[in-house]
Amino acid sequence: MAVVTGLGAGLIALQGPLAGHAVTSAWLDPETWFGKLLGDLTEAQFYATIPAGIGLVIMAVVAHRLARARHRLRGFDISYGTGLLPWVLTAATVGLLLSHALWGWTRGEAWQPTFVPFVSVPPAIVLVYGAGWRVALTGGVLGALLTTPLALAAVDLVCRPLGLPNVVGNVTGMWSSALIAFLLCRWLPWMRLPAAGSEPPEPEPEAPTPAPAPAPVPGSSWLPRRVLADFTEAQFFGNEWASLGMLAGLVLAWALNPGLPGYASNLVPQMLTAQLLTAVLGVWWHADRWRRHGWYPTFVPVVSLAPAAVLVHGGGWAVIVAAALIGALLGPPLAQAVISRLPSDFHPFIGSVFSMTVTTLVGVGLIGVPQLF
């Protein structure tokens, strides 16, 4: 806790001096078409910056190669040890490109959630139905046709009129579209579950059979690694190296121009501090559940309530600590309660993003109560 608060205080102190020497460059501009696409890779974390997206993808590929080699430094096996990262990225990218092609016109002067397929239906369908172009393309198309318009509707018709954080609309579009998409997959003749006894999906060439993940053992090494890995659970990576690549890109972009990342909020240090504190509290508090279940959705508030509370209520320490406490205690158990009730052919991420909706609404509301008096 002391390390996180000290790091956060240091970043906050540097914000002013760095702002006076901001670098202006086209390759950092999130409003170019290139910037919008690469920025969408880390939109789920509220970063939306080009270097963070580049760092995320590069280090995810590195983590995948380390996992295939069973290297001792591979960390948590990326994409849950399935070996499906190439297909996860393929489906997510198809969904993202189609989302921009079909719905990019809605952005205009206002931000719109064109990123949502990258972290929802397309990769989730791959993880349930397996490898192959039919699965990846089906997931990408369903994500663009269902997730993006539902998120657009939730943001434009509910969140903005009511003054709610946009993330509520984003994640509502994710879980509602996922329910529809997985129901549709039951009726699509080319979508076959690997365990159904039918023809298996196309395997990854030369991919080794992933070894079962060992039960996590909370300790001095596991906890900080798990905290880092939670930062990329939204992309279905869950790996320390991918998170380090993303965070390194974020810090680089922020150091060059503090006014660009995080929706030009000038609150990146405060957002990152809230996310780190939330992750530490969540992983520490639920470590026994990690041991019992093998996986636990402690990442839920890291990419929802923690940054949203800072953007809505400001970057004061009271807001940061309150968001971390409420998020860590409420978000993961609620997500797990929903996950445990989902059908086997519905990906568990549905419970996670549903919990993000509720946790953000409750947390932002509770944190705002003292400001009414």
C-alpha cells in the first residue's frame, strides 16, 4: 500500500512540471484515424493512447511466445493458457475494424464507444468455441453488429442524459450483446462447441498442449504479479508482460504530453493510482478465493469504478481510497455470483462486465453523497 501511494504521489507531483514541456506529435494524437484505432486497444483501461496500445500488443505477443516455450519467466499464461492468443487478437481486431467502418460516423464531435468489440464478444466467442477463421470472423461480426450499437444506445440515450459515467453504457452494451451473441451461436450451424463431440476447431499450428495452471499461492511474488496481470484481464490476456508493455506505453505518452492520455483529463496519475490501489486491495482481500477457484474477477473495479470515480469526482485522495475500497469489496464477489449462474457455453466475462455496471453505479453514487452536503 505504501509503495502504491508513494508512486501515485510522485506521479501527481510530476504532472505540473511535465505539462510545461509537452511534446506535440502526430504519432501521439488520439484523434487521427491511426490514433483512434490504436487508442481503442486500451480504451477499456481509460488510457486511449497510441504508445499504450503498441506496448500492449508487442508484449502480449512476447508473453505468448514465452508461454509456448514454457519459459520460466512467462508469468501467468496469456489467455488463460489456451494457446488461443492469435485467434483472440484476430477476432478482436476484426470486430474493432468493423466497428469503426460501420459506426465511426457517430463519433463526430463527441466520443463514442467504438472500442467495445475489442474487449467483449469477439475474443469471448473464440475462447468458448476455439480456434479457426469461422469462429474468429463470426465473433468479430457479432461484436460489430451487436456490441457497438447497444453500447452507443446506452451511452447516448441513457448515460449522457442522466449524467452517468460513459463506462456504464460501455459495459452494459457488452453484457447485453454477449447474451444475444451466445444465444445466436447455439443456432449457427457452423458454430460447434469443442466438447460437443463434433469436428474440433482448427488447431493452432505446432501449439503445445497447455499444462494445467497451478493453484495460485498468495505470497510476496504472486501478489504483485497478479496485480499487474489484472490490468490486462479486460483484453482476455491476464498477463504481467502485456500489462507492463501497456503501462510503459502509457507512462511514455503521459511524460511526453500529460494532457493527451486519459481523455485529456490531466488526471492520469490519479487514475493510475486508484487502479493500482484497487488492484492491490482486491487481490489481497480475495487471495483465498483465487486459491479456491483458480481464477477470480478481481480486475472488475480496476477497469470500471476506480478510473470512473476519478473522472467524475476528481483526483483527491478521499475519492481514490473510497473507490478502491468499494470496488475491491463489491465488484469481484458480484461478478463471481453472476458467473456461477451462467450456462456453460456463455463466457464468464458476462458476469464481470455486468458487475462493472452495478459496481460503477453504486460506487460513483456513494462517493458523491458527501459532496451533496
